[in-house]
Amino acid sequence: MKLTINGIKNQELWKEAGITLPGYDVEAVSQKAKKEPQWVHFGIGNIFRIFIGGIADGLLETGAMDKGITCVETFDYDVADKIYEPYNNLGLSVILHGDGTREYKVLGSMAEAIKAQSSNLVQWNRLKEIFTSPSLQMVSFTITEKGYALQKADGTWFPFVESDIQNGPDKAVGAMAVLTAMLYERYKTGKYPLALVSMDNCSQNGKRLRESVLTMTEEWQKSGFVEKGFVAYVSDEKIVAFPWTMIDKITPRPSEQIAKDLENLGVEDMQPIITDKRTYIAPFVNAEKPQYLVIEDNFPNGRPALEKGFGVYMADRETVNLSERMKVTVCLNPVHSATGPLGVALGYELFAHMLNTDADMMKMARMVAYDEGLPVVPNPKILSPQKFVDELFNDRFPNEYLGDTNLRLAVDVSQMVGIRFGETIKAYVAKYGDASRLTAIPLGIAGWLRYMLAIDDEGKRYELAPDPMNEEIQEQLKDIVVGRPETFTDQLKPILSNERIFFINLYQTGLGEKIETMFCEMIAGPGAIKATIHKYVGGR
């Protein structure tokens, strides 16, 4: 049983293995998408395949859509070469229920995989063909928060962005430059309308995407690469729209155990790989069943029947913003960012196991959401914040079958702390004058910085998860020695006062010194992290 177009033609074998196959003609929907692309997606990793690809798969199954998604990779080309091409762009969805049962489904919604590589003229010209097609209605994105970032914490351009600005559209490398270059092709061909839909976990993600595209456009216009008319085209949201979204589905790295189980069922070549760019990916994707995607309904060139997709809600911008704020700044993501890095430093591999076995970590997680977040979160109405949090703590967080790791939750935290903690902190400042009554959130920030020392609570070294600010922060903290609190002086001040990181100067909120105190207690020696957490949350 091979996960290929020919391999799935032997339907009886797959049925006997308990794996559902596409009920539509995969080759036909792929060919239609190649001829008249409708939906392009940038960032074609795990969350895209099982969530966005899964939504499209459901729409194809019911006949609500008749074309697959055009998949574009801007960062890690190994994903296209090693996970898409050998498997004829098929994916295998593995839904993990809390009772240990699973749902297996082959996804055929991914029409083709393009490498957004300007140095590869075949791929680059194909991307131009796609973007100049009048049929194209939407481009969606799961490129992570750092995919939109153009500047470092000090306000200077990232080196690759500076190169993109200097080299112009024909030599674009970064995701935002590639996108802007393709928009320029669309503009030159016919000024066709389009919706650019960020589906990443960032606050006001559509606004962030728009700002990055406009910045790149304006920089190229200053350098003479594009004309003023193109700036006007990108700036007009009646032509090029940037709908906001809220997305939620916990999608851990591929499980080696699931790979073995699939191979035992007879499916060949299921082993996960780690690419040179440290992408953890496999021919299958494992994730939880619950999913939420709230989308601002603003599509100037029309759209697929997204509202018919599982877990999809079409809404206005304000509702999306409130839903996103509920999830990203209060209910789910702050819990992950507050406890995940601490979990690594405490030696817990799995997030669910940590919460299920460590009473203090469960109390801290609940404090972040229930005690500190819910009191200041507005209600989006289409989703209840209380019910959302209850589902997380009753069903989703305790699901050990997900196998979600604390190390995954520690990826790119520097890009997220402002969004995940900053909004609640600002809400407390607005309501009470300062945020000094918060405990679990500052404890999480202190814990993240303690994690950055890369020495666990027993004094053993570990490898940090990928983060664009790892080197910068470690350089700032290099003189701090675990077990010698006297080595901690003012090293945290440039970090905690940096409004590019937290969107607010934490010393002006009454939290800067509090975080420093917690951090200092965490470096006292072996067991200090656990003792500090217990001091602040134990007995509550």
C-alpha cells in the first residue's frame, strides 16, 4: 500500500486497513486547479495539510468545491521534494481522540506543490502563471509569525529582507518579497482582484500581512522597481483584500509510533523526516479533532464555499478580531507559551503528561486562562470564551494521545510573547492602572527567560527550540550562572523593556521587577524552578 495515485487505486486493501480514501477523482480536481487555479496556499507543512487541506478535502467530498489547492513553499524546499513529490501530493490525516481511537483519511485536495524559488526559473515561471490567472480568488498563509517579520528587534532589516529590497522582484527570496513580486505580475497582467488570507496565530494577522506587503511594495517603488500604480493597487482593499482570521487546531509533530502503526497496517514509507531546516514532517499528519477557523468574509474576486467546511465560521472583522483575541491572547496560546518552555526546563517531554501529573503546572495553566485572562477578554459571541476554555482543559489539553511536546511549544516564543501576553497586560493596565496583580503570566515570562539559559532544573544542558532571537537573547544572558544568583544583575532590562518584543515596556506596567525576582529565584540552583512555581501557584 503506497500513498500514491496508483497506490490508492487498490481500494480494498485500504478499506481493510480502516483508512478512508477520497470519494472524488483526485487527478481530476488536481488538473482543474492547474488549469484554472482558485486557491493558493503559502506554507505547506503539517497544520496546512491536516487543517486547511482537510477543509478543502471535505468541500471536495460534498461537491462544494471542484478544484484542489495550489501549494507553495517559500522556506523549506525539502518539504516539496521529500513529502509532496514522492507521494503525488497526497497526505494522510490521522485524527487522535482522547479515548485512544483514531480516524485515518487520505487527503487528495493538494493539487500541486511549487517551490517559490526565484533562482529556479521553471518553478518561478509556474508561480507567475498561477498568480496571473483571473480565476485565482484567494491566497492563504500558514508561514508562522516570523514569516511576516521584516525587521529585527532593534528596528533594522533582517539581512535577507535588505537583500530583497535591493534586488527587486525578479530575485525575491523571503515570503513577503515573493508574494509582492507575484502581486506585481498580477497587477501588470490585468489588475485582477484577490484576497490574501493569513491563517497564522498572530493578533490581527491580516493587518500584519498587509503592512508587510505594503512595506515591501513601497520600498521597491522608492528604488524604481515598481510604479506608483502598483502601490495604489495593493493599497486598495476593495481590490486586494487582507481578511483577518482566527485559526485553532493543536497539531503536534508527526509521531514515530503512528508511523510504525501505519506501516504495520501495510502503508509503506511512513517514517517522519527532519529536514536540514529542522522541519519535522511526515507523509501523514497527526492532530486533534476539534478545529476552529473564523474568517472575515471579504473576498473581492469571490471565494470557495468555505462556510461549508468543518469548523469554519464566516464573520465580520470585529467578530474575527474578538475570536482571535479570545484564543491567542487568553484561552489557548498564552497557556502554551507560559508553560511549554518551563516544561522543557523541568524535564517534561509531553505537554499533556505534564499537566496531568504536575499539580502546580496545571494550576499555573488554569491561572493563565481562567484567573488572569477570562476577566478581561471580550466575548466574540459566535464562540463562548468560557466554553472554549472548558473544552481545552476538559478534553483537549489532557489528551496524551496527541503527543504534543513542550519543545514544540517553545518554538519562536520571542515572536509570540507580545501577542500572547501583551494584550492581557495592557488590558490590566487600562483597567487597574498597572498589571501588578498578575502572577501566572509574569511567572511564564520569567520561565521563558529561564528556559533560554538551556540548563534544566537538574543542571543538565538541553538544546533550545528554533527561535530567531535565540542568539541575541542568549548573548544578553551569557553572564548568568545557574546556582549563582549573584551573577544576575540587570541582564533582563533590555529584554523586558523592549516594546518590539512585548508591545509594552513591562517596567511601566509594574511587572518588570516582579519578573526579575521570579527569574532570580529560578536560578538559585537545582530544583529552583519547581520550587519557584510552587511558591507562586501552590496551594491556590
